[in-house]
Amino acid sequence: MDGRGQPAIVNFSDVEIIAPNFKKRLSGVTSTIIQLIPVQRALGEKIATLGPGLPASLPHIRFRDLLKLWQAPRGKRFRIWHARRNIEMLPAILMRDVLRMPLKIVFTSASQRRHSGWTKWLISKMDAVIATSGKTANYLEVPSTVVLHGIDTTRFSPTDDKAAAKRLLGLDETKKIAGCFGRVRHQKGTDLFVDSMIRLLPSRPDWIAIVAGRATAQHVEFENELKARVASAGLSDRILFVGEHTNINDWYRALDMFVAPQRWEGFGLTPLEAMATAVPVVATDVGAFPELLLTGDQETGIIIPRDDLDEMVRAAAHFMDDDARRQDASLRARSRAISAFSIEGEARRLGAVYTAL
């Protein structure tokens, strides 16, 4: 970024990998790009972004630089275009197959449903396909490489003093805390978390619950109904709606248990963020959650059926009522996040796909 806050434009001749972002509104895909690019650069990848909606601190190229695509980068026969949306695959196909630019196209799919005919056609034209989970790979009709998302295990890390972490946020340090973080909406299962806490907390005075996240305009009424439900149960001082925060890592550090109650999810990073912060997880069997958590002897969390309130209550009660089990799962959760889901590991696995091309 220059002194005027403008994007950091890099020399196109040095760029070997282009990461387009053709959607202005922040999304999970955009967040992935924002987090990955600096790590990929630190590992030596000559990668730059293209498009709106990204921080100026990331290395950018301009759309007019694409006119230079006919010339391969120094020492290479082609560049790699790493698309994550349909709208990013199509122009790459046109540049490669119609304009005959030296380009290889990689596509990352997070979808867990049958693709439309149009999307299937686009994917069939890729030089390499990456799936963000094994479940996603099962919906693809072409060979793929599974590369699970990673997270920054330094940013998301536990505190040595959980009581101080709670005080920092104005929370009661004497209480244990169950949390549910993310957008407040029906798809995310926020109501299931709230209803489970309404059933659990009255008989567990040493616990409180936190809902952290924003309700967008079309979901404000849903959030208001949940708050009314909490008030009716007389638990407004114990089930707290704290809104959206940029320091969400500090909120994870205050937790003793995390619940991911989603009814549907493409991948879902929140269980990983909790695990990296040494917080055990109760999660539904959606997205990549069953591939992230370990159950049984190496337990880092509990997987439950989606949209099953009774099972959520039972699973959460196991951790709330068994301090030893919860603490053991906490330690294993942090260890698993570091060993299997660091963002550096994700960047290296992506690099292996690029190298194979």
C-alpha cells in the first residue's frame, strides 16, 4: 500500500499466480483470499490479487495488466489463474482457449450440492480442481485434490489466564462460557443454540452463553425473536447477544465450550478457530465439521445430527458437566489445529497443486 492508501500494484512480469476476486461484498471466499495471500507470498509464491473488495495491503495487479498475459512470466511457460467462483472461471477460459494466452486454470470448490449444468461445464475446463473437503469432492465429477482450509494458529491461540480474558471483555470471570459465533440467522442454527442454552442454563448457575455475530437487515427480526425468547425465559443476563467484533479471537479466549449449530455450511471455519484457541466443540454434521473434529479416544469435540435440539442439549451437557473431559478435549483441540489445520499448511498444499501443473 502506498502512502495515499492506494493498492500495492506489483510488477506484472514478476507475477506467476493470479488470485481473482470478482465480488465486492465480503464473503467466505473473499476472507480466504485475504488470509492466504500474505502467507503464500511469505512462502515464496509470486502471487497477486485482481479485483475489488480486497485490502489495499495485498499485492494487486490491474485489469489492464491482463493485456500482458500473452507473455509468460520470467522462466515460466504460463501463469496460473486460481478461481473460486463461476464468474472467475469464465474469463479465464476465454483468455486461455479463445485468446490463446499461456494460462493454466485452477478452481477451488466449496460447494456441497449437485452442480448445475453450467457449473459442471466450467469445472470440466479446469486444469486442476481443488475441493475444500472430502464431502465437497464427492459432488465433483472430475478428479480433484482435497485441501482443507487452515487458520492463523498464532492469532487464534489460547490465553494463559482465562479469567483475565473474561475480564478484558467485561464478562464475569467466575462463570464458564458457552459460545456461538457467526452470522445470526436460521441457516446458521442460532436458534438451536439459544434454545439449548434456555434448557441447560437454569440448572447450571456456573455457566453463561454468548452469541457473537451480526444479523443482517433481513435477519434482524429473527434475532429479535430470539432475544424475546431469552427474556421470556428470564435469562437475558445469562444469554448475551454481543454483536459483531473485529477482535473475535479475544472472545474465543474467554470461552470454555463452543457450539457450531449450523443447519447448512459450505466449509465453516468457526470450529477450527475455537479448536486453535483450545476450546472443545459441539458441531452439527454439516460442511467440513466431521472432518475437522476428532471423536472417541482422541476427542476434540462432539458431532451431532443437524437440526436436532435434543442431541445438542445432550452433547453440550457432557462438556458442561464433566470438567476433566472438557479440559482434555481442549488440549487435544489445540494440538490438532496446529498439526492439521494451520494456514501455512494450506498454503503449502496449494503450492503443491501449482507445482504439479
